[in-house]
Amino acid sequence: MIINNLKKRLEKNINELLKAKYFSIDDNDMAKVLNNFNISEPKNKDFGDLSTNVSMVLAPVLRENPLVIARTIKEDIISNWDEVDSITIEKPGFINFNFKDSFIREELKKIITEKECFGFNKSGQGTRIQLEYVSSNPTGSLHIGHGRWGVLGDSLANIYSANGYNVFREYYVNDYGAQIKNFANCVKCLYLRHFNIEIPYPEDGYPEASVSIVVGKIIDKHDDKFILHGNENNIVDAAALEEEAVKLMVSHIMDTLSSIGVVFDRWFYEKDLYKDSNFEKVIGKLRDKNVIYEKDGALWFKSSEFGDDKDRVVVRSDGNPTYFASDILYLINKIERGFGTLIYILGADHHGYVKRLKAVGKALGIDEGRIAVVIGQLVRIIKSGKVLKMSRRKGKVYTLRDLILEVGKDSVRYFFCMNSFDTPMDFDIDLAKKRSNQNPVYYVQYTHARIESIIRKIKSSTDTDIDNFNLDEINISEMEFKTKTERDLAKAMIMYPDVIYNSCKNNSPYFVTQYLYKLASEFHYFYNHYRIITKNKVNLNRLALLLLIKIVLKNALKMLNISAPEKM
């Protein structure tokens, strides 16, 4: 990780410099400076390979002109770094610097030695992390938002694994409580109706059109198995019917998610939280901790004492546990299973969960940093330039499965990863289906396909034995960057490990799609302006660059579980 390693070194060097020159600087001020400066690639390549704003962050603390500070840092620190070639200072105090070509070549060697593991690091080694995502009630098909959260969770799991974390993926099945009972009553009504037994359909029930699909599958598989013949009081085995309906819905959800590569290590059922008197045991522990109390016949959790907006009901006055009760049980269950960090990926309507989950953690003595909540914002579907209007109650629904069938797995995954997940997004169906460079996923995948095409052409029209062309045997140390474009390509590749590290630290898979698009752009420019094959002779330097790009591109696509096609 070039940028992150350089930043750590700069922090250390500046700390030493400041202590030597400014004995009275406050430790808190020092910490703020070292936490707030950055090293990054400037938007304008003419400014250099990397740029830092550290002198401007230091200026208020040192009460010094940032240009003066920049010159000091340039002369006393950065000019001593072996990686750096030239350094410039730009107003109001940016320090820009370029790498030595020899350093870039040394970094390229890592792609050859590490291959499919290039980009991985061990920053999270030894930490068990649990990611819980999607967790839709098994009462209907997944909507588009569920797809976005599923892709986010799956991609983050890959990214965390690449950073050395021991990752566990989990889907929480809400098979307990009022919504499931409502769904089960809807299923029961339509099931009995098929056998000419009429009971009222629940007034606040789910749309009959969606429930009838589940009922149809139950009838096809079991016929009248759940009818209790000869029993005057109970005409149907409601518990068994509910269990089968939930089972079929979970299977439907599982199939939908697996079709876009979203899989889980465990499907955790809410009902399991209430087995073996577990709920009563937990309530007893909470009483012992004095974090619950009785009021108006209900049992309340003192969440306001731990940062929440208000206290929350755990058990209603009718004796039934609330959803919040299950949240408490599930959090305790996760901690007892030994996970070091818990990441919840929740929908846009779950903002209130953040404070209450953190409150439970504090009340139970769980370090606040161990619980992270990512809120995935909603998605609008754009088709033929218009927003698709949807209403689950009116039966006007465009489901995740519909989207997958229309645009395919790779487009679904890439588009969902293109933006920060804390902002709403528009999914343009027509753009996602285009087979042109206007479609970003096509543009990126075509880079890999074009490289494969060049390799096929080399095999068919030149004397180069590319099957035995071994990158391990190439002396990268002697590779020449004869054009700025070749050097830019090489530099883009060696920055990939930083992208994976920063994606993890910021829970941001969109860093990877941004990188992919940038790398593809660098390649397409290179391909359109420089020849790899001239008069049946192969430029081996450029061929080596090509094969290195192929490795990095494939690694980045794999991080998002998107295919790298050989032909398009």
C-alpha cells in the first residue's frame, strides 16, 4: 500500500520534526494535524504522482505560512525518501512529488509474484467480523433496495477478506412476530379458498397476487396435506402451513440473491432466539444490570441513558416481545459467538436503529467501535427516461428478480457499486443494457475482452510463443516507460492495493468501481495511441504491461464478483 505507507511515514517524520523544532506544541493539536492531512493523487496529472496538504493543515497550529512549512517538509523530509524523484510546491502550500521510475518498476514486480492475491493485505488479521445484510422479511419478493444492500454486503465481505479479516456473512430471517402471523393468515385464507373453504382475507394483509404465488407452490407440492379432515374446531394445520410458507419464501429469496452471487455462511432464524427460554434468561440478566424497568404494564429498556432518543419497549403490556427485544437477543447472540466487529447493513427506513443498537451495546459493556451500522439508501428505476412508479399494496412492483432478468448479474452488481451507499441512486435500465462504451460495466469488461483479443491475435499472427511467455522471466527492472502513457498505466496498477485498503476502511465498494473505470480509461487511451504488434513483431515491454493489466483488472472485478469475459 503505497499511499497509506507513505502517510504513516510522513506522520512519523513530521512528529519527529515538530518535536525537534517546536517543543511547546500541544499533543492534542499534534494529533489533530496527523489525523486530518491527506496524501492523494491530484486530479491534474501535471502536478505530480501524489500531493499532500499537510503544510496547510499544520499552518494554524504552528502559526506559520504554509509555503514556509511546505519548503521545510520538502527539504527535511520528502527529499530524503528513496521513492521520490522530483518535488514541487504550489500555492497555497501543496507539496507535489513524483516517483522514480525504478520505484514503479519494483512495485510492478509484486503483481507478478502475488498474482491473484495482488492487492491483499493483513491489516485485519486476527479479527473476526460479522456482516449481516439484506435480512428481508420472508413475506414477499425482494425489492430493488434489497438488491443494493445485498451487493454492498457481499462486495464488502470480499473487500474485508482481502484486508485479512476473518469474515462471516449472515442473513437474519424474521420468522417471528406480527408480520409473519399476518403473512401466514393470508396464506391460510388463499390455501383454504382453493379447497372451497372460505374465511375472511386479512384487511391489512399482503397483496393477494404475491401471496398466491407461494400458495400455488404449496398446493403443487403438498395438495391438501395441511387440511385437518374431520376436525370441527381446526380446519387447517396452521403452524405447519406457516412453516412451509416461510420455507418456500426463504428458498425464493435465496435463489434470487444467489443469481447475483450473493451468498451467506448462515441463514439465522429469529425463532431460534426464543428457544430454550433464552428470552426469559436475557430479561433476567437485563434486570440484574438494572437497565430495564416496568411502566404501564410494559417492560422498558433504559436506552435514553445510553445515547438513544428515548426509552424503548421490550415487552408490550400484552406480554409479547417487541422487534427491539429481538434486536437485543440477536446482538447478544452475535457477541457470544465471538465476533470482534459487527456490521449491520440496513435499509433507508432503519435510521432509528443506529442509536438503539449502540445503546444496547453500551448498556451491555460492548465497546462502541465493535458495532457499525451502514445505511443503504433507496433506488429509483429509470426506464425510457421515466421513473417506474411502484406500490406493493396496489400490486405494481418491479422486483429485484425482474431487474436481474432484464439487465443481468454483472450490470446489477456494477451499477449498485458505482455510488456511495449513503446516497439515493437512479438505476438506468436502458444504460445498463447498452453494449457500448456509454455503459460503464461494458466499458470496463471490454478492457479485459480486448486484452484477450490481442493475446489471440499474437498467437495467430506472430512468432511470439505467448503460451510460454512467462512474466516471471521478464526483467521488470529494465522495463522502459518510453511514453508518459505507459508510465501512467504502470502507476495506476501499483495504486490498486491502496484502493482495497481504503475501500475497507470507508465501507465503500464504489472506490473499486471508480478505480476500474480509471484503469480501463488509461488502457483504452494506450490501446488507441500505441501499437503492441507492428509488422508481426510484438513489443515485449507493452505485452508485459498488457498482461499485468489483465491480472489487476481481473482481481478488481473479482472483488465485486463481476465476470472478466474473454469475448464481447
